[in-house]
Amino acid sequence: MRFALRAANTVAALVAAGAAAAQPAPDANARHVRSMAATCAACHGTDGAAVAGEAMPALAGYPKPALVAQLKAFRDGTREATVMHQIARGYTDDEIDAIATYFATRATTARGRSR
Ligand code: HEC
């Protein structure tokens, strides 16, 4: 009986989650770009703003053509890397373009306050 109740609650929660997911995103593409860029934050800092004292290069304010070129060089293996060749491999040209636009337009002092 208790189990049945819990199962019913779980089903209700899943249905609610499904309904929420079915809502059209206000700007699905912008969200997609932000979530791709967020994967870089773990190493390159929030919104690409480098952490003071860390050697990791900042991405915020990185000129777009250079950022595109770097990511493609990592992806193609023309630039040696410890990790970036693995990461860059996951993105299409269009995604690289979108990621580069995102970071090129971040303030270099963003630190989570750019919006
Ligand atoms: C797991 C940590 C990690 C993640 C995640 C990561 N990077 Fe990197 N990134 C590095 C390291 C380390 C380097 C130095 C090159 C190397 O050894 O791979 C680097 C170098 C770079 C460079 C070259 C900077 C320069 O001026 O030489 C760019 C551009 C770059 N990353 C962009 C990105 C982007 C865009 C993302 C997200 C899609 C990302 N990185 C995610 C670790 C990471």
C-alpha cells in the first residue's frame, strides 16, 4: 500500500516534469549556446573569465576569429593539446561559431556579473 502510494507520487512527478519539459523554450538556441559554453566554465572560469592566479587562459573577450581558429586546430589535431583536442572534437563548425560568438561578447571582467 505504501509502495503503491509512493509509486503514484513518482508517476505524478514524472508527468509534471514531462509537462514542464514540453513548454516551448523562449529561445532554445540561446540556451543551447549557453549550455555549451557552460561546459567550458569548469576549466576556463565562469563565463570564460579566468580565475585570478590560475594559468588557464580566459575565454571572455577572446577575439572570435582566433577562438574559432583555436578550436578547429584542436579538433583537427593541428594544435597539440592535453585535453582540448578531446573537447573540440564534439562540436560542429556551427557550434564552434556559436561558442566563439558567445565568449567574444562576454566582458573580460564578467565573473558572473555580465548580465
Ligand atoms: C577539462 C578542462 C577544460 C575544459 C572543460 C575546456 N578547456 Fe579549453 N583548455 C584547457 C587546457 C588544459 C588548455 C591548454 C591546451 C591543452 O593542453 O589542452 C585549453 C586551451 C583552450 C584554448 C586555447 C587558449 C589559448 O589562448 O591558447 C581555447 C580557445 C579553449 N581552451 C577553449 C575552450 C572552450 C571553448 C571550451 C568549452 C567548449 C573549453 N576550452 C573547455 C582545458 C579545458
